[in-house]
Amino acid sequence: MLYYDIIQDIEPERLLYLAITESILEEFFTE
């Protein structure tokens, strides 16, 4: 995960949300 080092101190809910957002963005960019 790209931003793990930056957001490792943020609450898990935000971490999950960011992971989902990153996955969605990856789908757009690989298409």
C-alpha cells in the first residue's frame, strides 16, 4: 500500500476507506 507509512497512525476505518479508494483508482488507471 502506497500511503501506509504516512497514515499508519490514522484510525482503521480511514485506512480501509483509503485502501478501497486506491483500488478504485487503480482500476481506472489500468483501463
